[in-house]
Amino acid sequence: MKIKTLKFSLIGLVVIALFLPLGCKKKTETPANTSQNDQTGTTEADAGMSDVNDYINNKIGGGANARVAATAAYNLPCGIIKVDSTTSGAITTYNLHYGGQTPCGYKYKSGQISFALVSGSSFSQQGAVVSITFISYTVTVEATGSVVILNGTIYDKNITGGYLWQVVLDDATVKHQLRGQLEITYANGAVRPVNYYQLRTWSSTGGWPGLSFSVAGDTAIGGYTSVMQTGNSYDNNYAYVTNASTPFLWSNCGTTYAGPYVLEQAEATMYLTVPGISPANIDIQGGYDWNYAVSSSTPALTQDCSSNAYKITLNVGSTTQTSYQLY
């Protein structure tokens, strides 16, 4: 087993991209290296779901007109060249078409993501369910040769009701439950399943400065009670279960919509089934403040806006290793 690979696989599985489809600015991205891991697929899945949430909340739900400092026109998320819809019975399916020609940072997106309200009378209704279907949704990094293709469907249930833009304007709490499976095809042809069991919560205690976002494990499997994801690892195709003992919590540590948004609390363990090796797991805990410029410094668990690092503990057979990594 490659311990270094295992480490980065878990980070990719549990560090969910903070997507706030409320008009936030996005960071400028720089290309990664040519290697791929579990993070390659799950990161793009979250970005795709973010585009759907953006369209639902800001276009359909009126957030683009309701937000403070909003522009008069709604701008489609990067890479989308056309949106059309089809209706079958009472269900309207919206199709986001990606053109593959416009760079989004250093990435090019093609394929399609479709979504439909499959339960409920409006997207903001309590209990409404939206299906989000990835159809050969492809993300390419030309500089490195990295290509990842996503297919499958995620179901997003609005537990509380409300649009996400109301979190900031009304100091509300909105919770969404995710269920479903994606198949991720990597550049080397490997295909891996990923199953989602997550509860995502947006909340504010006072406008933009009070905004927070959390991701929690939302089901029990075997002896694990807070499972957020299962699947098979990119390397070696090991079956895994990721259990989040502490929800991942990001908070706005600034005074405007721009943030920064800081991961203050988090802990999850990835349990792998590895033939002939037991235990085989890795625990990652967020919320550490690490003065990495000073080699002798010891990271401290602060769980506040000073947090900038994970504590990573590997348990492989009789070997235990502890290290720290910056966000």
C-alpha cells in the first residue's frame, strides 16, 4: 500500500469544496501536477453541483435580483454555453450544456448536467427533491493531460425549505440531504464508483459576516454512524467507507461576501478494505493553526479563523504515522 497516496485520497474524499451560489468570488486556480487521485473526481462533482445550485437559486429562484449588490442580468456559470429544457408530464428537465472551448481558470468543461424537480411543487419547498444527472460531464486540464469524466445521478432533498440566497438576507438556515452514485472515469481508463450520504447546511447569524457552511455524514453503515461517502479508491480499487465524526464546518472570516471562508472544524476517518492488512485507515482532523515558516513550531488545535492545517494520522497494520498538511 502506498501511504502517501492513501493520504491524498482521503483529503480528496472529505474536503468538500465550499460552494455558495450567492455571488461569491472564486479564487484563481493554478494547474496541479499530472497525477490523479480520488480528489480529482469528487472536486469536479462538487463544482458541477455548485453550477446547478447557482442556476436554481439565482436564475429560477430570483437570487440574482434579490442579492445586495447584484447585477441586473444573471450570468451563467463558467463553461455553460446553452441551457434548454424538456417537459414530460409534470416534470421539467433543465439541461446545462458545456462547450469545452472556454477556459474556466485552467480547466475546460464539456458534456452535460441535467436537473429536474422530481418531488414537490417548487425548488424552495420543504421536502422538494432535485435530481442532478451528470452525462459525460468532462473536465480537462490541457497543461497536464488530466481528464476526468462523470456519469450518474445525485438526489438533493431540501430538508428545511428555502433558497440559499435567503440564508444571507434573512439570517436563515437551509439544509440539503444528498444521496446517489456517480461513476468517475479517470485519464488512465479506471472507473470508480462514489456514493454520497451527506447533509449540507448553510446558515447565517448575521448577513455575510455570519455565514457558515457545513457537511456532515448522514447515514449508518455497519458499525459507522456518520458515513458521508463510500466507494472504491483510485489506487488499487480498495473499497472504503468514510465516516465523519465531526462535521466539516467553514465560516466566513471576513466582513463581506468575498470571505475568506476558513475550515474551522472537521474530523473524518477513511476505512479501507485491504487484503492482508488490518487496520488500514487514515484520520484527518481540521482546525489546526500551524506556523509552518518556523520549522520547530508545533501545530495547535484552535478551530477558529486562524486554522490553516490538517492533522493526518495513518494506521496501516502495525505502523502509525502522524503528519500535518496545510489546507
